[in-house]
Amino acid sequence: MHMKLFHFFTGIALVLSAMSVQAQTTLNTVPEGVINLSLPAASTTYLSVPLTADPSYRGHVSSSIAVTSNTIAVDDSPAPWTAGALANLYFVKFLSGNEMGRVVLITANTANSLTLDTTDNNTGGTVSLTTTTPTAFNVQAGDAFEVFPADTLGSMFGEYTTQAGTWTGATTAVTLSAPNSDIQVGATVSGIGIASGTTVSAISGTSLTLSTPTTASGTGVTLSFSGSAQLVLAGGTAYSNADIVNIYNPSLLKFQAYFFNTTTGCWVLKGSTVNANNTILYPYGALAVFRRVTSALSFSITGRVPEVPVLTKAGSATVAYGSSGYPVPLTLSQLDLGSNWLASSTYGGADILSLYSPTLLKFVSYFQLPDSTSWRTKASATDVSETTTIDPGDVVVLFQRGNVGGSASFLSPAMPYTIDAYTIF
């Protein structure tokens, strides 16, 4: 992976990628930070993002409404949410209790309850919030949790400015739903009822003048304005001439390719024209970005570091694409995946961790010996635990060899730093 520096924004003035984590770093607040990424030209870079957005809500699981297999509730008064407003746009992270560190997508919500996707974006099946086998893994009343917004293709890699517009018949006069300072004269306009090649001739408040008359009346039509595009990657008119973001889909067991279509003015799945700007990018999930153009690209991603140990669902006899979960470099000897990770003296008897090698252009597999610190590759008896490093944002592929389920399918890499004197809330 071609990275990467991680910087704190909290006045600590540290660059974690340059510091040792043999002795854990101690911090007094949950740091905000930035990871600087580099995408080489005409090549694929595998990456994950070990940072999340700031929480929009923090609270505790209800003591009066029972936890179900996939729902939790709160006792707040007034109720904290608008029904349906969080669905498929926000995540829950548990901050205490048996499932501390687990991150799950909200699929529906009422004013005081949340329905959660307990597949954890993994092929290993659902793991209920009330699981008690093989060990206690149930969410309980009083457990602390937070809600934070998801990253999407549009929020991470850029999208065109959009605004709703209304007009009557074939006209160049459009009334916008609200003023938008990002819309500039000369921007290309696209949307239903807008002729191809139309640009903005003038704009004042909510009054927009087009270069070409509309083709039909429109009410509340979403318009895209390319002149104010803040695209990180290169868009194109087709898959063949754009940069590509590949997102791993565990239900299909493959990566799916997305690109920014400059004709439709939005991100699309290859072979589709449906707007995919809001496609979820899972925290600590895996991406493969192909930089098609001949110039390298550097960009930065900001966010909040994990404040509790990350809980990763690895699945049962299947691969799981993810990351170490932390924005610091770790040698394999420093990586502690917890008691559910199977070590063995042989490759065929151990769980497998794979890392992508830009030099070899392939993933290299490693297994851990029973001494808990030594690691080897499949083809070598040499200990590589001190010479192999997982950098911030590296993709980690995990394979649990056994037919495990429930709490045993989760791995909890130990936090390589301590947030001292930090109160959850």
C-alpha cells in the first residue's frame, strides 16, 4: 500500500506512522486525524479506512424495552430520532458490554428504537444481539453505544453539487428549491428534462438561467452541476475511461466496480445508470481503487480513531476483507487477534491472514505459530513477525479455518494505544 501518514488533529502533534507502538501510546482524548493516501498511476491500490465520522448520538440501551435478535431501544425523553431517518445511512458502535467494538448498520429506526444488520456485512450468517453461545455475546440493558453517519462513495470520493429545480414547459428559466453558492456560471447541468450539453448562463439566488431550453416541464427535479464537482478520482463517460472504486460484496463473494459517470453526473455500478452516490462504505472495510489515468494521486481522509477495541467478524470457513482497524502501523508480532484466532505449527491447521504486496501484485498469506508471536508464510519456515508490517489503511484478509459461529466468529485485535482518563459519556 502506498501511504501514508496519520496525524492527530487534537494538538498532540504526533505522526503515528513514525512512532513505535511496542509500548502503547497514551492519549487523553479521542483523537481526530487524517490519513494521507497515495494512488500510483495506472495501478490498483487496496485500502481500508480505520477512521469514522464523529458520533451524532451517544446513549445507553433501554432498561425498559427488551433487546431482540436485531433491535435495541433507548429510554430518552423526548425520543431522539425521526422515524426512518437513519436507515442505511448510519452505524451503531457498541462502546461497552459483551459486544464492545462491534459496528453494525442501521437498517430501520423508529423514534426510540434501531433495527440492526447483524450479518456485519459478512457471509458467515447473522449473529443475534442476544447470542449467549459459545460464550456470552449478548447486548444488555445499560450498554453504551454511539450512532455515527456512514461514509459513502460520494462523501469520500466526491460528487457533483445537486439542487432541486422547477420550471414550466420549454424554458431557460429555472427556480431552485434554495440558493446554492456552489453552483457557478458555466457549470454543466444534467437531469430529467435538461438537454444534453446545457450549461448555467446566469444565477441569482434561486433564479437559474440555462443556456438551452428545457425539453419538458419539471417539478422538484434533482439537477446536477458539474462545474462545482469536487471529485477526488477521475470521472469518465464510461467504465473504460474512468478511475474505478471496487467494493467487496460478501454476499456475492467478489468486488463490484463503481465509477463516476460524467454523463449522468453521479457514481454508478458498472453496467448500471442508477445513482450510487449513497453506496455505503463500511468502516474498516476493503476497497480496491484502480487509478486509470497516467498521473499519480494523493488525497487525505479525515475522521475519528477507534476509542474501544475493534470487533471484526471473520466468518466461518470463508474469507473476510477488512483491516487491522487501527490507524497505526503494526508488525505481525504486535498483532493480537484474541482467543478466537487459531494458531498452529502448520499452515494447514491455522487460521490465515493475508496482506497485499504491491511488489508481487498479489496477496501473501501468513499463519501464526502456537507461541503467539511468531508468524510464517506458507512457503517459508522463516519467522517474519518483526519484518512484516500492517500499515494504516492496509487491507487485511482473514480466513477462519474452523466451522465457527456466534461469538467465536469475532476477532478483537488489541488496541495499540490507550485513551487515558476518557469517559465514554
